[in-house]
Amino acid sequence: MPSRRDLLRCAVVGVAVATALGAGALAWSSTLLGEYSVMDMGSGDAHAGHGGHGADGPGGHGAAEASGPGALSVTALTAPDRPADVRVELVARQGTVEVPGGRSIEGYTVNGTSPGPEIRARQGDLVEVVFVNESVADGATLHWHGIDVPNAADGVAGITQDAVPVGGRHVYRFEARDVGTYWYHSHQVSHVQVERGLLGAIVIEPAEAAARPDAARELDRTALLHIYGGQHTLNGRVADERVAAAPGTTVRVRVVNTDQGTAAVWAGVPFRVAATDGHEVHEPGEVDGQRLLIPAGGRADVTVVAPDRGVARLHVGGARSILIGDVSDAEASAPPVRQPAKTLDLLAYGAPAPLDFDPAEPDRSFDYVIARRFGIIDGRPGNFWTINGRMFPDVPMFAVTEGDVVVMHLRNDSGDVHPMHLHGHHVVVLSRDGITASGSPWVVDSLDVHPGESYDIAFVADNPGIWSDHCHTLPHAVDGLIAHVMYDGITTPFTINGEAGNRPE
């Protein structure tokens, strides 16, 4: 027979549950999203005004202004109308993914494999990709992660296009303007389709081979990291890779982190970080006894010089390695190296160089404060993410005008790391926790913000459209960690959760 104390405890719990259910019932109808447009998000109070500050300050933007007379649809924001220099067809299929060296999983392939084929173009090329959905039941798209494509080509279901249904196709066209390492992935049910393999790498090379110093003596390899069903792979295989290189040869390794968490890179020999997220580091110094951390979605080009004898081992992602040099006896001559405890600080790495814009007096200044609280989103109760204290879909809409210099203050008041990714733009990191950047301009499109950290970042609003600004730990985006940058006068005809089945996250 239960004691009086047990009965009292049950009564207290019952009251708490009833109260929670009552509060949930009050909020239920307001959080059943149904079909909606991102044009209606942000409650119209996210416009900072020229010289203003904050995403919650006075002044209205709202969908009415963006969709009024003279508004321009995202579908009109396209690449130049000229013949393509690079043409590719990518066919997405749902089914078994073979993982060489490991076990197969159920997922998605592009042209029969995962990762899909690597696309290579030269700076200035017009790239045209015909995307065919042969059998992905939920529909699919392609997002060109890190490439500042025109908005119509961004590949976000429900914002820049409808998801491509089974049997359908969609053509993406963009200019390869920025040399660097990038990747493509689906932005339809992305937390499932990316994790299960609908992705691949894309590299934009200099227009002229001699454009990069010592290019003639440099080898170039891609190292795409992905976890398939718990299996850590390098370029789709559960195995290390070997790169035969003569002594003194520089090997540029393009590390692409397609996973949901941070990847570490380190070596037993000095290396240099030549680029972050497709942008060259100015005068990169040797890194020795430190690890480089790459956010989810981020990339880094690392250069290693082949040793006079034997091989150098570059650890990529923790579980896999690339062996560089005389690979005939690689295992015996290059044992694994323990991961260093010290992390390279990119805020102070390399040599300073002038920016091509002045962030000191921005036209727009916004806060982006990440936290979480209990609530209901689309009928799902949970502990959801908030932006500036507000829960999806009532999150800020960061409104800008073309040509604005924009500064954002990111702060992470939660207990998780958030790799924040802004579509269509690259940002320069100005400071972290109040410490001003002192090295090479640190230019990224994916930035890890650790618990308790704050960053000031800046960019020029030079690519009109409606752009996602979200966490690339993709389940976090599903749970509401996503906002948007909207240009004045831009609208979209696409909706989410409607008949087209668009579910971008």
C-alpha cells in the first residue's frame, strides 16, 4: 500500500503534468505550422535600419514590403545566359549504398555511388548541372555548399525551388567565381538525405595552372569525410589512402567535413593551412604539435611536404589517414600520431591583409543569440532552440539592402556546439569573445560557435535573395535553429509543407 509521502509525490507530479498539458494545449494551435512561406517569418520586427542595431529593434520590413509592387522573385536571380563550360548530369537514387571496406547501408547515391562524382571547374566557368531524381521518394534538391551561387540555384526546397519529385529533373546554373573547395548535398529532408549519402565534392581551380605559387610542384587530393551507419570513411571507403609523392613535393589535401560534428586534422610533421572554406590564408605559417578543427560543413586545404624518406601521415577526421611520400612501405614507416591537445587558433593564424570593405561602420548590425527552451513546434513538444529568445517559426528575419555592410554578433548561450552556416555569402571573423582577429582574414561560410562563445562577423550583402542562416548540425536545424537573410524587394513563390512536399531541413 503506498505511503502518504508516495501519494503526495504522485499528486504533485499529476498537477505538474496537467499544468504542462494545459499550457501545451494553449500553444498547440499556434505552433501547428501547416503550409507556410518564409516570407511570413520574423514577425516583421527584424529590420535593423541603416546604422541600427539588433534583430528585435524598431522598424518594419515584413512580407508586404518584400512582395509589393516591383518585387523580384527568387526565380529571376539566375546565372548569365551564356553557354555552359562545364556540363554534368547527376542522378539521385534511393537504395543500398555500398561502402568499400565496410558494410552497406540503406541510403542515397549520386550516379550510383556515395559520395557522388567530384565536379571540377575552373574559375570563370559557367557550370550547368542537370539533376535527375530517379527514385528518392521524398523528393530531393542540390545545394552548393559554400559557393555563392545566384539565389535561384541555391537548392533549398520551399525557398528557392520545389523539391524534385521522382521522375523529375532540375537544372542548376552558376558561375565558378571563387577558387576553392566546396561540396554539394540535398537540402530536402536534409538531416536524413545528407547523413545517408546524397552528397559529393566540387572543386574550383584557378583559371590558369600557374596562378598559384609552386603549382607545378603541387599534387592535389580531395579528402571527403563522411560517417555511414557509424563507419568513418575517407572518400567513401573504410580505409586510409596513399599518395605517392617525390621528396619535396607539396601535396594539397582538400578536407571536406560532410558530417554532423567537428573533424580534427593533425600530423606528425609540420603542415600549413592553405585555405578555409575556399578562401586562401594569407602567408600561412607551419603548424606543428597542434590540431586543426573543421566545423560540420566546413572545409580546409592543408598542405604537406613529402619527406626525404618514407612517408608523412596526415590524420583526417580522427579515424582515417592519408599517407604521403614513398608509399611502398607506408605502414611501417609512419605509425599513427596521437592527436594533439592544443588547437590551432585561426583568429591569429597567418599574416594580416586588408579587407575589401570596412566593417567598422556597418549599415546593418544584428544579434543572433542561440539558446533553448521547452515548447511545441508543429505539434511536437520538446526542448527546442531559440534565436534571440524566440522559437521557430517566430524567429528573426534579418533584412538587408543590396550593398549593405552587415555585422552579426553571434552568441551561444546553449550547451552544444553550433556550426553556423550562411548561404550565398562568406563572412570574415572580426573577433571572438571580444578579442580582435590578428592573423590573416579568417573567411568562412561555416563557423563553430562553442558553448559560451561569442563572435563578431561581417559580410557585404552583394548577392540578392532569401538565404538560410542555420546550424549545420542538421538535426538542430530541424528543431528550429534556422533563420534567414532577406534582401529588400525579393520574394519567393515557394512554400514549405504544401502540396509540393517541401521540407528543407
